[in-house]
Amino acid sequence: MADTYRNFDDLRKHEGRFFQNSYKIIAKDRKSEITCIAIHGGNIEPGTSELAEELARNEFNLYKFEGLKEKNNSVLHITSSNFDEPKADKLVKNAQKVISIHGAKGDEPITYIGGLDEKLNEKVKNELEKAGFKVGIPRAGIDGKTTNNIVNRGLTKAGCQLEITRAQRALFFANKSLKSPRTKRSEILYKYAECLRNALND
């Protein structure tokens, strides 16, 4: 399904002026070499914001673009290759390692690992599988292989993109639901985030 808006400026012109509560942006520059991003956070791809936040904690740089609409948050989705919100661009372009958290469809708990940082991808795969999480190979379109994908715009021009199925993201919450407002985070989310931290710190 095609995006409603071409880029962030297009989205801002239509959503930012009249619908002040359509979205929010959180950007925290902690002067880290690692930046964690969730550009489809909030109610766009539920669970991605929470994972990025737990992964970053108070150590890594954090960026979240969060949909706040009561419904139809999919209109706020800007594909990764076109996502050019200035605060996100700034955090990413100065990072040695970039990890981008996304939501994918799927009734089975699986994480598809893409992006051009093959070394980091392998470490993430190993850590997740060691902890019992299922990992898969992403199909074209969600594999994060284009050079203009925001995950690949850091200093090394290669990042790690995670596409996490709806079933896996639901397990990140105590009631196993992605409906808003979401409930208390589960131990599974903390375990998953720790796997990613281990890979990034290796």
C-alpha cells in the first residue's frame, strides 16, 4: 500500500497544522555512537516505540516518530527510504551504528533482520536465537537494503533494520495486546531488548 505522504514536509503540511495531536517526535542525543530509531512508532506500528525506548535506556541516542491518532495511523507511515524528518536525519548521520525498529505483519512471533550492516545483523541474529526468539530472512521491500533507507545513512552507510511481526510485538505487553493504550511491558520485551544491547555492545 502506497504512503499517503511523500516525505516529512508533505506530512507536516497536512497533519501538523490542523491536527496538533496527530503525532509527536522524541529525539534524545546522548552523544552515543549508537542510535536507536522507531520511525513508525506509537499507533503506527505498535510496540516499536516501547522496544526502542527500552533498548536505548539512558545510554544510546533515541528517536521516535509516534502516531497519536485514535484511528487511521497508517496515513502517518513514511517509508524508510523517504523518511527525512530533520531531527532523525541529524541523529542518524552522526552515528557509527544505527538500529531501526519496525513492525511487520504476521501471526507467528518472528523477527526479520535486514539492513546493510551484515556484521551487526549476524550478532543480532545470534543473540536473539540464543534467547529462543525466532529469526527469519526478510522479503524484498522490508529487507532494508537500499542505500537511501534511513537505517543506512549513518557514518558507515550500513545499519540494522528489524521487522518484528505483530504476534511477536504483542508478546511485549502483559496482556499480549497491541491495542492503545497498551498495558505494562512484559519480561519478554526486556529480554528481547537485552539481546539487542548485547549485540550492539559486542
